[in-house]
Amino acid sequence: MNNDDKINLFLDSGAFSAWSKGIEIDIQNYIKFIKANAEYLTVYSVLDSIGDPEKTLENQNIMEQAGLNPLPCFHYGEDISYFKRYIEKYEYIALGGMVPIPNKSLMPWLDSLFANYICDSSTGLPKVKIHGFGMTSLELMLRYPWYSVDSTSWVLTGRFGGVFVPRKIGGKYNYLENPWKVNVSNRSPKKEEEGQHFFSFSEMERAIILEYFEQHGMVIGRSEYREIPSKKGYTLKENERWYNAEDGNLLRATINSTGTFVPNGLLTAPAVVETIIESGLCNDYKKRDEMNIIYFLNLEKKMPPWPWPYKPKKKGGFGFGR
């Protein structure tokens, strides 16, 4: 593998997912995994413990004693003394525990961190690099000089049938405004709701969205559907798949006069076969993933280059604003 082919990954410990599922991650196994894959890892996080800053600090020390240099993590709601300790010792720090917190609560916390600890009081420039776990709120990304951020919103949006589309203002796509989140999946229950799905948007809106898709080599795609008495004994042909929920139930459907399959509940029979006539965003989650990756890569290019100054000012007598 030459340098151009080198894989550079940022490894998240998975602590948030483990915490939300009540699963415990063994730190020694985590250390072994990092060492076994060190050639691919540019950055790897400490095995943090959400709600237990002392345990997170203990894990930081364990990993360092094992010869590693993990990214330390400070969580929303933790005592500021832990952050002061990290900022005195490290040049790159992660902020976590923010995913379930609304922006109106996050903003005062982040304002305080960036204004009082992270950024220089005279220049506003960050003194350390800050990573934001689960941070892809455009409002907060533009408000603070993050060095890096991550989120699963790009993939979750695609798996739930949606894609991000930038606003078009003055004939140009503006990535620094909140995007449309456009439902495009044939399976979306919002397909028949006016203004809630690509196919229920106005003709002008669809033209703008299609232009964006086509610029990136994407098409909406097309599927056809037919009912059969039962799945038993039927072998799917090329480009066919079952229109099933994961639990084995079939989605109840109405096939309207245009041949569109409209889900409206659950049933056990008849079975419905989907035939993919043209693979595209409406029937291929991988293409939706790709479209969302493209959106975030373009957004990244429009962000101000790091480091840029955070200049807090009072807004209406409360908090800070940029």
C-alpha cells in the first residue's frame, strides 16, 4: 500500500451506543483492537464512561499506561474541574454526551467552554483542538471553531428514506443554511402527504431537487410492485425483493392507478414483490448514503478553515452570539 492508498480512521470507542444499550465494553479488548489496527488509526478515543467522569479519567490513564495516546473526552453536565485538567495536558480534546441535549441547553454550556477555556480571550482563536461527538447541528457547527465533528445523521437519514439537499439561493447552493431533508424512499409513509416527500412536492421544488441529484450522477429510480398469494414456493428473480418488514410481517399496501405502491399498515398476506426497474435513491439505501456523504463533504468545503476566532458577544443580555 503506497501513501496515497493509506487509510486514516478516527476510532470512536462506541461508548455512547454501549451506554444506550446497557452494554459494557472491556477496556483490555479495546486496547488490543487499537494495537492490532494501529496502522489505520489516526485518532482513537478514550473508552469514556458517560455520567462517570472519574471512570473516564481512569480509562484514560489505563490506556496511556498501555502505551496509547487516546483522545480524552469531557461530557455535558460533568464538573468543569475535569475539563480544566484535560486542557492543561492535552492539545486535542473531545466533547461528548451532547446527542440527547437540545441546542437551547447545549449553547450556554458550549458558550462557556469556548469563551472561558478553549479560546484566547484577546484573539478568540482556539488554544486547543476540539472534537464534537454527535455534533452535526449546522447552527452549532458554525457557532464554534471545532477542529472536527462526527455524527451518524448521514447514515440514519438515508436508512429512514431521506437525503440532505442544500438550499438554492440566488442560483447557488448555500451549504451554510439548514438543508432540506427530503424523503425519497418508495417505502416512506409520508409519500402521500403534501410537501412531505419528493413525489408530493411542487413541480418547481422537484425540479430544483432533481437538478442537485443529477449534478452528482444520481437518479430517483423506479420500482414496480405486484401481489402474489404467498411467499411460500416463490423464488425471487433478479432485481426482485420482498416488501417485508424485518419482523416477518408484510406491509399492507394499496396499488393505485399509476402503479404506485402505498403502504398503510401491516398484514400477513398477500405477499408483495418489488421489482427494481431503475436503481436509484427511492429504492437503494446505499445510494442515499452516498448522496448524504456528498452533502457533508461539500458542507465541509464551505466551512471556515480552522482555526478561526470565536468572538462572544452578549445577545439580548443573555448568553453569547457570533
